[in-house]
Amino acid sequence: PEPTVFTVQQEGKPDAASGGGTANVPSLSRSERYERARYWIEKVGLSVKKDEDKYPHQLSGGMRQRVAIARTLILEPRI
């Protein structure tokens, strides 16, 4: 079974002061995951059609940062 909840904390700090938290990963079908990924990739200003065949090393630094933001937002964090 795949985990659906992850706990995040900084090394060397107790849980209360770690600044970390819990990320709940929703259980989605493959098509729902792809749809959600495409939505957030376009939402952060990237083109799915233009960049879908590129490897990570072929993306600029700014594009990599946008992908990281999209990956985070897919998990619906509490901010």
C-alpha cells in the first residue's frame, strides 16, 4: 500500500519547533492525477503542450521553480 499521509520536519529540532507539518495525499485515479497536474502546470505559467517532452535538465531554472510550486500546490497545502 502507498502512504497517504506524510510528516515533514526539520532535522535536529523537536516536532513542536520543526516548522514542519503533515501533507495529506488524496487517493486519485491516474486520469485525475494527470488532469490535476496539467491544471497546476498551466496555472503557474508553463505550457503542457510545449514542454511535456522535456527532461528536467532541459528546463530553465525558473521553469524548474514553477514545477516545484505546482508539485506543492497539487497537494492542497494549508497556507
